[in-house]
Amino acid sequence: MAHKGVREFTSEELSGIALGQCGFKVITNATVECGVTAGYTGIQYFVALKVIEADADVEARSVTAGDDLTLASGGTADFSSPVELVNGDIIYGAFDKVEVASGDYVIAYVGK
């Protein structure tokens, strides 16, 4: 079954997400895949990405088809077409693979 976005979360999970109680990872100069990359194997997906640098080039694959954060044609992350985000931007979704450019920093909030 496909992920239903924000409707998939219970009220308890949404409260935890809002407060950051599920934890977070700071990602810089890396491509990380939840459940695969060392240090991320216990994570199923991230629910928000927050830029904490002047700007950041970020690309992310969503667990829901068609909701990738990318500039690639067709809307499918190819990890060579990042979106430039500015400091303080927060992108919500369910992302299981995230790429952050060298020198850029993003807080990835853990969903599950």
C-alpha cells in the first residue's frame, strides 16, 4: 500500500514530529538511504528536511511516487538535479533517500 502522506500519521506521531521527538540527523555532503546507509539502518523515512545553512542544494526521494524533491524532468529524483533551498526552509514529506551537497547542511527529522 502506498504512503498516504500526512494522513498516514496518528495524532501521537504528528505530535512527536512537531516536537522532534522521533529524533533527527544532520546531513552534509552525503547521499543517505534509510534502511541501507550505515547510521541510518533503523530509520524507515524522514518526515521533514530543514535547511540550516545559507542555502543548500538538496534532492530527496519520496516513498510516495511523484512526490520527490527534485528539478529532474518527470519529477523523479535522479540525484543530479537538486533543488536550491534557503536557510530556514522546511520541506515536509516522507523521504527515504536524501542527497545534500558538499558544504550544505540539512536537519532530517526521523518519522519511523
